[in-house]
Amino acid sequence: MKEKLTVIKVGGKIVEEADTLSQLLNDFSLLPGHKLLVHGGGRSATQIAAQLGIESKMVNGRRITDAETLKVVTMVYGGLVNKTIVAGLQARGVNAIGLTGADMDVIRSVKRPVKDIDYGYAGDVKKVDGEALAGLIRKNVIPVMAPLTHDGKGQILNTNADTIAGETAKALAGFFDVTLVYCFEKRGVLSDESDDNSVIPVLTPDLFRQYVKEGVIKEGMIPKLENAFEAINAGVTEVIITSAKAIGQNGGTTVKK
């Protein structure tokens, strides 16, 4: 029987504000068993880029990463945000290690090909070294993953944190019984955006298609849920979409086959 592993993905907003970060670190440190954290940091990157006179360009919620923007996100994601989280976890007795995809060659990507839009130095994940990560986890070292990968030829690539979480969970499903938790501001997937209590408790592929057709699930939630179903189909035991305040508690939306 495989040991349990919880992969938690938290958005930038949660790790960029002192109060929500402190709460997250407390909750994460109390989670039983093996765990891994993937974080964003987009708002900090936008803020620091502006201070440096670099304009942030977004298309469909994705950052256009030119050469100057890549320097900023590498500093912010791999440095400021990542090491703040690691230091906070160490203060709570959690032996964490901050990683980008380049560290230990854990996540290899390719530069996203130009179709309609040139996203610049954006990475599409090709390979996650689940064995290397499993080795750390079994030594009770907690990986904290920044949303940066590399192409194996020396190029760092800005990579979507939701994708990193999904691909990492899939790679580790061969070694552990994996639960993937996507945390964001809401309590789960809502049937009514204006009602925080309208959480859809369980989503199956049929229900998902129905809700998309009816316009209940739309915009950025669609790719998030597509990632969730891909993870389930690749061996992840369950995917939960919930509020960061509810880590380790029941609730949210559970995605099932």
C-alpha cells in the first residue's frame, strides 16, 4: 500500500500577503503525512516589474514573458517568494527545500511554440523527475516548487503553477497515493459566482461538460478543471479545489472520474 502524499498549489495572492501567508504556513505545517507545495507569485512580479519600469503584458491571464520580464519572474518566483515560504516553514519546524524545475533537473520544459500569440520565454512541461522528488520526500524533506522550469540547454522558462502542480502530482502518482489540492480565493467551484455557499461538492466529466455548456463553469476555471481531470486520468487519487483557509479540512469541490 502506497504512502499518502498531498500536493498543494497556492495562488500568488495567498503567499504575497503577510496574514494569508502566515495562515497558509500554519495550516500546511500541520498537514499529516508527506506533502509538497507549489506556489505562484504573479502580483509581486507585476509590482516589482513596474518599479523597474518594465510593463507587464497579459493575454488570457497568462504573462507574456520577454527577456526583461524573465529576469523579474526568476528573481521574484525563485528568490523572494520561494525563500520567504521556505523560511516560514523552517520557523514552523518543517524541513523545506525551495526548488525551481532547474534544480536537480526536476522539471524539464520546452519553450512554448508561437501559434496565435508569442508568449516569449514561457515553458510547456515535458518531463518531471518523480523519482528525484520522491527521494527527497521519503527523507522527510518538503519540496516547495516555484513556477519556473528549464529546457536543459541553460534557458529558464516561466511556467504556469497550475500546470506544474498537475504534472508533479502525476509524476509522483507512481510512488505515492496522491491527493492534489488547488487552493484559491473561493471555497470551491461555485454554481453561482455571487454566492460563496454555492459550492459544487463533486464534479465528474459528464457534470463538468454539462456545466460548461450551461455557462456555469467558464473562463479560467475551465483549464484548471481540465488539468484536474487529466491528473485523475493519469493516476492521481483525487483532486480537490478549495479555499486556502480550508487546507486539511473537509469541503471544496472534489473532482472524480
